[in-house]
Amino acid sequence: MQTPLKIEENSKKNALIGIVSDKYSGIILETIMYKPKSVIEITADTGIPISTVYRRIQTLCDNKLLKTSGSISQDGKKFFIYKSKIKSINADFNEGKIKVEIILN
């Protein structure tokens, strides 16, 4: 079993709690946990509107929760694929203190 990464910074804790409480972010992280996918593939697999997927992907990237790689299609268009860097986020509230840990993918 992998050792959890403890998050100490309050702003990072708050951001991560917001991400795990958002249903779309959780669905996106789950669908790209083991296989990298493009936004189009994520939309097709989940039924989440493409504009919502783009917004959530940006939030996940801003919080360094995704691995991103790019490629150029056969017709010369750039596209990116995304894979989750995390397997889980655990949050605990006890005696007024919030503890957040991440299990890396």
C-alpha cells in the first residue's frame, strides 16, 4: 500500500475538498484514472457536456492533479490527453482540524 501524501497548506486543502465535492470532477478523475483520454473521449464516456469537461480539466490541471500529454492528429490538429495523478483524496475533520491526504496514482 502506498503512503499517503499529507497536504498541509490550507488553501490547497480547501481546493481539494472543493474538487472532491464536485460530482463532475470526481467522475472525470475516475474515468481517467487508469487510461489517459482526450476531452472528447471523456465527454463520450461520461455524458458530461464538453464545456463542463474543459472547465473541470482546467481546475484539475491548476491543482496539479492531472498528467497532460499532447499529440498531433493525422490531419494536423493538436490534441491533449489527460490522466489522473491521484487514486484518492481523503479528508478528515476532527476537533476543528481538517486533515487531507492524497494517494498517488
